[in-house]
Amino acid sequence: MVQAVGTDAWAAVRERLAQLVSRGDGTRQAAALTRLDQTGRELASGQAQHELIRWESSWQTRIEVFLDSLPEVEQAGAAAELRLLVDAVSRTRAVHCGVRAGSGGLAVGGDVSIDAASGAVAGGVVRVEGGVHLADPFSAGREQA
């Protein structure tokens, strides 16, 4: 959510998140909008990286508390709504950063991890504008066969 600040998606993310966490309660929605506006102002002002981390942590905690406060039958639906919101932000960030993919491709404006399990093989074709770091597949506690 914090990653949407300063993008075209911010207004929609702000509204959707406030609606989600308020669950129809006008007072809680107003409080969420106020907090989101504060987040947006501080991050848009070009604060230091520690401010971004602080707000990410704050909103992560708020969302976790929100999900934990829901009856179990509502948690899956709310989590699905949050995933849709995160996906929308990710797509917007990719476009905003100039990241693009062709037909059948995957555009990522951040880190990608491709893993294989149980002796399977996983791979991907990568076109990079910038740097690439490839990790040793055997370095994560796996023994080489």
C-alpha cells in the first residue's frame, strides 16, 4: 500500500483500503482516511528511507490487527480483497517504473525468485536493464547431489 504513494493508483488504493478496514463504519473510515492522508503527505515530502520503512511497518501491523479482529469466516474474503489491492499496486508500480513485458511475459518492478522443489527444474528468460544477481541454488541449506 505504501508503495502506491505518489503514483496514479494512490487515490484508489487510499479509498479501497479505508473502506476495507472500516467495514462500513463511517467513523473508522474517516480515521483510516486521515491516517492514509498523513502517510501520503509524509512519504510524498521526500522523507528519508527510514520513514518509508516506518510507514510500511505501521500499515503492515494495522492490517494484521484488522485481519485478526475479523471473525474467521470473514478473514479469507478480506485477505483476498487485500491481495487484489496489492496486485493492483504492483501492476501500477511496474507501469510507473517503465517495466513492461510482451505477450506471455511477466513484468516485475522489483525482485523475482524462481524456485524448484523435489529435484524439479525451474527457469526463466530474463531481459534486464540494469544489474542481475543470480543466487547459487545450493546455497540455501540444500546439499548438492
